Amino acid sequence: MVQTATAPTAAPENPTAIFDTAIADAERLLELFDKLSPAERKDNEVLKRAALVMTLTAWETFIESWLRTQMCQKLAALKGSFAGDYIQKKFTDGINRLHNPDATKVRQLSLEFLQFDVTDQWQWNNFDKQMVCTQLNKYLALRGEVVHQGRSSHDPKNPHLVKRDELDKAIRFFRELVKVTVG
């Protein structure tokens, strides 16, 4: 009896709905931060850092789900076949290495498995594709700093890594990025 390497993944939930739920958590953290008095805000900057991490996690969860949804549609006709199982295994390996879904990684996965560059869709209003890719990568780098360094300094005179207005911009950015990705 021959066993397949990996069974094709069941179709995931709606990627946009997953994103909306996840980004709402980041927005709730900001609401909590905004309700604090100015004195309390100094001791609770962690809420802003957590909101940034949640925002980028919402993006990561979305893009993984979106890619899975696209692959489920493409592999439907091959489900259970050797070729379908092989492609599914390669795709699953690629998704499992995604972790930090920057523009290059998302582009590579979409080209390899979907046969089109999803980053070509990444433009709106005053953002062209290059600007979107650059901004996405900047936000991912900032998340990395926040996660691995926490506060940049214990000196209250030094600015925090995450500014409140930048979080609003980040959330708006990712909301638009999700919209243009799903088309």
C-alpha cells in the first residue's frame, strides 16, 4: 500500500475574514492605550508594541491563508493524485518557511505556485508596487526590532520604537494591502 506524502489541505476559511478578526485585536490594544492617562501611557508603551506585533501577525496569517486558498483551487482537479500530493507537499514546505512574509518571499511563492506575481497588484492611491514592497519590508523589520529588542532604551527621555500615529498608518496600510491582494 502506497501512502501519500501529505494530504491536500482542506480549503481554509475566508482569508479576509481572518485578517479582519486579527487586525481588530491590534485596534483594541490601541483603544486601551488611548484610554490611559498620559502618566499611565509611559508605563504601558508595551500596548503599542503589542499592537504592532498583532498587526504584522494579522498580515502573516492573511497571506498564508490567501495562498492556501489559491492553492486549494488550483489543486482541486489533482486531489489525491501523485502530482497533486507532490505539489501540495512542496507548497506546504514553502508556507512553513514563510514566517516573515516580506515582499520577496510572497512574490517567490506566488510565482512558483500560482504562476503570477501577486505583488504586481500591490498599488493604490499614492502607493506604487515598489513603495508598497518597501513599506511592507520596513514594517516587518520594525516588528523584528520590537520582538527581539523590546524597548530600545530604559531611559524615558529616549523615544519608543513604536509611535502611536505610525500604528494608525500601519493598520491602514495593511488593510489596503489585503484589499489589493484579494483583488
